[in-house]
Amino acid sequence: MTAEHITRRCSGLPLLLSLPLSVLMAATLIGRLPKACTALLLQNRFPPSVARSSSRKKGYPCLLVRTMASSSNESSDKKLNFGPWLISKEHVFHTSSLSAAFVNLRPLVPGHVLVMSLRVVPLLADLSQEEYTDLWLTVRVVQDILKQHYTSCQAFNVAVQDGRDAGQSVPHVHVHILPRKPGDYERNDDIYDDIQNWAPRDDLQAKEKPKLDVPDDADRKDRTTDQMADEAKIYRTLLASNKL
């Protein structure tokens, strides 16, 4: 297919070229952007050498995400705010237009890293739709990077402490990403207590954090189907009233 044919199929190319990269990523991942248009966008949004080397990869969704990962780190040449603290550029390994990933001062397991929004806000609800989408697309990119380095990793804990009552120690939206392997914790669920108690500095650790009392599986009782249906009905009603 020639460039002229592609351009005719992508009549909205000028508009697409003006969109933020995170929006283009989301459109590609859900299949709303034709592959031919993706190829043309790469040629216009990235250096020719990047577009050519990336075009040999199969699957344009991964193509666009990985191209962004390799080309977006130009913005990590300055310190970034993590709540009231500054993260050195040497500790930041990936940035997008709205998010950043950096290594952890106190990792719970090897490869335990953090992804944060570039804008300093405490709650997920404070993020714009674009920031929210970009944050989770960045989490996906980082997981892919970690799997390439920690080749035995087949599982992750991905955790957000969304507010102080959930154990958040730094009032800035961030996601914990922890590569897991068999036997890294004697009791697997203990990692949740460690995430709950995690803080970048001792003075940020609460003296007594609320402990979630989770009964053992053998002590948990199933709810009735009617109880579960009643709860689901409440949420459906709220969704309908909010037109979500």
C-alpha cells in the first residue's frame, strides 16, 4: 500500500498528529486506529530510524507502546517531584507525557519499582481521564520491561494505596509494581502487609497503621446469592444515575 493510499484511508491524519501520545496509544490498543494509520503516524511522530526499526515488529499496539518507551525518555533529563521530594534523573528509567517510572529506595523484592503521575495529586480520582489512561498504559510498559530483565518472573503484584486510609505514605498517585517468583515470600500474603507498611523514609511510616483483619479462607463464609444480587443492583443504579 502506497503512502497516498494510506493518507486517503487516514483522512483525519492532521488531527491525529495533534493528539497526545497517550490518546494514540489507547486508540491503538483497543483497535480503533487502523494499522496503516499507525504506521503513517510513526513516520510523522518519530525519527525515521525509530519508525523503520519498529515497523519490523509484529502487532502495532505493542509497536506504538514500545516506540514511546524508547523515545519518550528525553523528558527525564531533569528532577521530578514525588510528593514533596525530588527524584533524580539517574533514578528515572521511563517517562511518558503524563507519567514516570523510577526505581525504589526501599524495594520489597528485586525489581520493585514505582510509576507515578507527573502532576502531583494524591488520589486517582484527581487525575484527568488522559492522565489516568496514561498511568495504566505506563504500568503495562514497565511490566514488559521488568519481564525482559527478570526472566523467571511470571507474575506481579500491582498495587495502589489510594489515600491515607489505604496506607498511602506519600500524597502523590503512584503504583507499586513488584515482580514475583516462587518462594520469594514464605507466606505469600505477607507481601500485602509489607506494601501497607512501605514508606520511602522512616519518618513517613505511621507508628500504627490500621491493620486489615482478613480471616483465613477456612473461616470465611459465603454470602447468599440474594445478598450479592442486592449489592450489584446498588452499583448498577449508581452507574445509571451518573450515566457512566
